[in-house]
Amino acid sequence: MNTLRLLWFVPAPVAVIADAFELTRGITVRAERNPSSDAQFDALASGKVDAVVTAMDNVMDWNLRPGPRDLRLVGQLERTTPLTLVGQKNAANIAQLRGARILVDSPRNGFIVALRAMLAEAGLQPADYALEPVGGVKERFNALLAGLGDATLLGPPFDAMALQAGLSRMASVQEWYPAFPGQGLVVSAAAIERLRPALSAWLRGLEAARQRMAANPEAGRQALELAGFPASAVDAMVRSAPASLRPDRAGVELLIEQRRTAGLPGGDTTYEELVDSSLLPDG
């Protein structure tokens, strides 16, 4: 009951800091990096993991797939996920992506609503570009560097690494959508009671880490650097600390509206149907 099996793309900063300062003692977290959001869904549906840290948008699509259909957001681990649209060298703006191959996690989820919304506002319709699934952020970074696509969304530390490698910054999701929310912790509603002791204890530790990051950002920076994150990405990771672990209503409703506008399935859901905050320290 004191062990949690997790999947994530990159360790959440609050989790790294909670571990560095031993704020989650008594809870053993067996966390592994996953290659894609589809791999996360498969692991949740099969019971191989207890929870995943992922883009909140994923839940809307996952609950339509054959499987548990009861996945819930039980916490928000980042204020926002800093996402940069990165293109090949000399790419200057989104309008240049007409006819482009854009690398994604999945055509239906994995930050897809933000990307599709940005492209639409730049005057590009789905027929104007091709979405090529290659996997999670590390996989997209490697594929872009290898020249296998024209652009992709990248978050820390891979966005900074891409720019250092000479690729081009085209746009930022946060500049277009200031309310865009960070990644959430997702579990099956059917598993919440079984996981409640361990998840509640872990989330209490993350809340303590969140408060520590807010009170002493420099200690957060040092912990992230000691964990091996590039210095160029650490400031953005510290700034991504959430104001609360409770999933932000404005952010979740932005994702719902973006999904509805993009004509993607799952846009008819509500905040109440997606979020269960009963595991959080403040209930």
C-alpha cells in the first residue's frame, strides 16, 4: 500500500524536489519514463501502473477508448507545461508550416489541442499539414534533430536543447494561451480507494515541495540541477510550479473548449466529470 507505480515523460519538478528534500518518506515511488501517451493509456488500462503524469488533454480522449473509461485528474503538478513550437533551422513563423510534417505524440491527444488551435489561428486547416506520430517529448526531439519532420512542440529540457542545437523557435503555447495548464496526475476512479493512502501521502509531500519552491526558488534550482537537468531549462521548470495542486478550472475548461473548437472527440465533457480532488491535502 506504500508503493506507487508511475509513468511520466520527464519527472515533474515538484516530485524531484520532494524526493531531494525527503518530503515523501514512507512512500516508494517506482517511476519510469514512457515513450508515448498511448503507452501510458495501455499501462493504466492493463493495471501495470497505478497512475501517470501526463497532459490533461489526454484524459478526454482516453475516456472514449475501449478500457476503464473512468480516468480522472486527481492533481495538477505544473502551473503550465512550457511548450515551444520548434522548427528546423531558419523556420520563422507558423504560417511557414503549410505543407509541413509536424511531429506529434498522437493525432488525437498529447498537447494536440493546443497545437491544432495555434495552427488554426495562424490560418492553417488540418488539410494544410500532416501530423506524424513519433511519441513523447524525447522521441519528438530526437526525430526533429534527425530531420524526420519540420516542427514539433517541445517542453523543458528538450526545448532549450533544441535551440542550442541550432533549431528555430517559432512560437510559445503560453504566449498564445496564458491559461494553458500543466501536466496532471491521472488515475482510474475505480482504483482511487485502493490507492488513497499512498496517493494522499505522496500528494502531501508534493504540496510541501510546491510550498518550498515558492518560498525558496533557489533551493529548487539547486535540487533540479543536482538531479541532472540542464541549467538552461531549470528556471522554466522552477517557474512551472503550480499555484495549487488542485486542477485549475480555467485551464481545464480551456482544453475542453480547444478540443471542441478543433472538432476532436471528447469536447462535450465538463470539469466536474474530469476532476476528482478528494486525494489532495485540502480535499
